[in-house]
Amino acid sequence: MLKIKLLSGIGLLILSIVGCYNDKEELLYPTANANDCSNPAIQKGPKFTAVESIINSKCVLCHNGNESPNLTTACNIVNEWSDINYRCVVLKNMPQNGPLPTTEQDAITAWVNAGHKYTD
């Protein structure tokens, strides 16, 4: 009886040690976030690139750090996606000199609908 208890105790010990072993590659070797807008090694997506171009040509003149929100960096554009969409597409009250052309509004909508990520 003592042998059975001892063996079962050892078996549980071995099982618990083996059960804690983790060989998942993504946990052992984490990679950079594929949507990290601050990582220059991550390629911008085409939808984001189109929106960034619109922001740079129509919005950064005012939203350059002196006026909120600051839209001078890719990360700021990604983080402000909701406000960009709301003001430029829903309300159509930005930029101040008149609404964006429909093609540019459509570009923002396409990016937002795709997930509004740096890599979209």
C-alpha cells in the first residue's frame, strides 16, 4: 500500500512538472507587434498610407502639436482614428476650409472599416 501511494505521489509530481512545461514558440520568442506604428521596420498598409497622405496635406497645417489633436505622427493618426472619421466623414466639418472630397472621405471610411490600423 505504501508503494502505491509513493508511486502515485511521484506520478503526480512528474505530471505537474510536465504540465507546466511550455514550448509554444510565440511565448518563447515573442515578435514585435505587427501593428506597431512606432516601429520603422513594420510596413504601412495601403489604406493607412492613403489616410496619412490626406492628413499630411489637409490637416497637419493646424493639427501640428499646437492644436489638439496632434496628427503629425503615424501613431497619433492611428490613435485618433475615431475623431478623424467623426469630424471628416460624419460631421464633415473638418478641415475648416470645407469638407474633404468624396474620394478622400471614402479613403478614410475604407481604412476605418478595415480596422483602422497602421498595417491596413
